[in-house]
Amino acid sequence: TISNVNGVIAAAPVVQGKIAVSSRFGTDGVVLRGIDPAQNAKVSDIQNNIVVGKFEFGDRLNPGIVIGTSLAENLEVTIGEKITVFSLNGADFDPMTSRPISSHYVVKGIFETGMYEYDGSLVFVSLNEAQWLFGMGQYVSFVDVRTSDMFKAKVIAKDIDSILGYRYFASDWSTTHRNLFSWMTLEKWAMFTALSLIVAVAGFNIISNLIMIVLEKRKDIGVLKALGAHRSSIRKIFIIKGMIVGGIGLIFGAILGIVLCLIQDRYSIISLPADIYFINKLPVKLEVVDLTGIFLITLAVAYLASLYPANRASALVPAEIIRYE
């Protein structure tokens, strides 16, 4: 079975299909998922995202439904109110009326994940209720699986594929949400390019500032060299000067950046239109590897930017400087 595959922590059956939901104030098309709350809790954290009510489905006589915040706003419903669900599967028609199979549900809970794909177009009912609504009997649409390591999901999916029979296949999260992660990768590279240009501009500023210092201190440099200072000593002075300038900017910039990231993570100051970007806020995460890379690259740019002015300063001829100064 799937649960016995190496790397699989838990598995839960899911029934999924397209439906129309209707209230007194509107109608919308969404995806309905039928789940067993106890089993689903082992593979998903959706229960932890409830903001109003509870993640429960009532009983067969008084069935409940859990919906997202965006859908609740569109339908103008809240906890305890009823909505009507119509199955949109072609075969799911009432033989007596030739109308789509429908049922009334009481809103038991409202969740918010921050992703419009879920908050605005996904609802949950009990597994048995979904099987009845879609006329699936004891069958399910697919099985959700939680792995011990999300970055090994592709390998585990191949292992699951090897034990599945004809017509069945396993899909990992990177494949299921390929468009979202492609967009995020593109956004990350665009951000990297923008930040690289900013660092390059900072490097040119260090070069121009040090060149101005070299021009202003020509006489002092000439005196030092006349007194026996070596070219390497003069060169080292300006390299250290450039590193100090770059280091100060790096420290203040890092502190400001970390503080702003923490504020954004906690208060979500920068919001995004969820219907366009799939998420309703700009996500941030501080990684030690990224911070270390930024520190090293910035220091390297400061060092390289200091070389040209330092070489110019060390190449000055003391006799010519003293003669004209």
C-alpha cells in the first residue's frame, strides 16, 4: 500500500469535483473536497487555518461545509447560514427532475490560508457527503500523501508510481503547482537582478568617493612616499578605507533589511491582489545562507571597488606631487 512506501508518513482519501455554490446574495463556481477530518489532519494543516467557527461537518441530517474567507465574502455568508451546492459533473443529475444534484449545507467554519486559489475556490465537506453528491459510491478521486521530507517528494512519487496499477499515477507538489513555483522562481531572479544593480551602483559610489579622496590627499600621499612609505602601504590604506565604507553600509543595510522583513512577516504591510498573484501578501523568509551570501558578495564588491583608487594613489610620483603642490 501507499502508506508502506519509504518516506510516506500518512495518506488520506479525497473526493474532489466541481460544484456551484449559491446563497441569497450570489453564486460562484468552486472545487469541493470530501475528506475524513481525522485522516486529513495527518496530511494537511488546513484545520489550523480556521479563523471563524470549527472544522467540522455535522451529520447526514444536518450536513455542514467549511469555506474560505474570500468565498464567504463573495457569497456574503457567515457561520450558521445555509448555502446550496450543485454538482457540475455531467453525470450527476436527478433522474426525476433532470436537474443537477443539489444539497443544502450549513457553514460550520471559515478558513484563511492567504492563497486565493484556496480561500476563494475551495470548500470542504465530509467524505461520505462528497461521495453521495458526485455519485461515486465507495470510490475516491485521489489520495493525499504527506512525506517525511518535502524536497524528496518527487523521488517518493516515483516510488508510489511503481506500485500503482494502470490508469493511476502520483504527482508531487512541484508538479501540481508548477505555474506558481515558476512564477516565484522568476520573481526571485528578478529581485536578484535588481539587488545586483543596486550593489553595483554602490560599488561605483565607493570608487568615485575614493578617487575624490585621492585627489584631495595628493599632497599628503606625496609627503608619505617621500618619507619612505611603500606603494603597498599607500594601497592598503585606501583598500581599508573602501572596506570600512562598504562595511558600514552593509551593517546598517542588513539591520534595516532584517527589521523590515520581520515587520512584513508579522504585520503583512505589503499586500498583493490575491486574484492575480495567488497570495494576498508578500511572503518573506530570512535564510542564513542568503544573508551570508549577501554579506560576502557586498564585501567582495567593496574590495574590488577599492582596488582602482588604491592603485592610482600608490602610483603617484612624490617628486611631481611636491613640485606642483
